[in-house]
Amino acid sequence: MATDRIILGIDPGTIIMGYGLVHIKNSKPELISSGVIKLEKLDDHALRLQKIFERTIGIIEEYHPDELAIEAPFFGKNVQSMLKLGRAQGVAIAAALSKKIPITEYSPKKIKMAITGNGNASKEQVSAMLQQLLNFKNKNEHLDATDALGAAMCHFFQNKITASGKKSYTGWKAFLTDNPKREG
């Protein structure tokens, strides 16, 4: 795993899509940029998908990310909304693939767990933790931007763990079983 790389995180959406970029230098993450793409003015779903594709390509061409981390759509009660969200995710993935950027998908629960240690954390808790981790004040009125940064940081944390060659654990109990002297 390269020690100098850029991770693009995306929180897909057909009304608002969040994006965030993190530069990893010597295994330390630094915020590059984050923001949202507002699509509510476009009435046609196909035009929204086109805009997502074009803006994702634009972000890729401007920042040259090495990897894309994207939040997976979660199952909801409204099937039509889920289908639209899946299309938005697919278009963003297609944009990255067209530029030969590797993609990793993370569930919302996995992202929340990686950032806050709680898979049921609120968007506000994720945002607050990211502000501390990356040393910034959230200037975006939408939490979609910090959700996207969460995907990027989740990817960083996942790769940091696997690249270190150290054993990973499924929870504190498993860790303490292998490391009894680390307790308390």
C-alpha cells in the first residue's frame, strides 16, 4: 500500500451527492476538499445521473485520486428510492472505472463503526469525529459531505489495518483474549 495517495469518498444521492478527498502522507490523513453536488433543480432522473457522472469525472480530473471509497445504498422501505440511489452509486462507480480508479464499497454501518466506534452513530456524531480527526470546522450545511469523508476515512482505516500485517480482531473480547496484559 502506497504511503502517499489520495482517497475520494462519495456519499451517493440523486438530490444531494457528497464528496470528500483525503490525502494520505506517510500514513497520516489530511483533508483536501469536501462538498456537495446539488441536483434538486434537475427534474429528469436521467439528467441527474448524467450530472453525477460529469461532476465525478470533474473531481477525478481535478484531484487525481488513487482510490474511490463509496457508501453502499442501504435497504429501505421505499423500493423506488433505493433503485434511484443504486443508479446514482452505479454512475459514480462507472465514472471512477472509466478513469481506472479502484473502487471499494462500504456499508453505512461499517463507515460509522470505523469513524466513531459505533455502527449506529448519527450523521452528526460522524461529522464531529471527522472534524477532530482531520482538524477542520464543518462549513457545509449538508452532512452528505462529511458522510463522503467518512467513506474515505473508513477506507484509510481498513487499509491501514490490513497493510500493517497485524492481526485484526472482531471485538474487544477477542483482543483481550490474545492480549491479557493490555486490560485496564
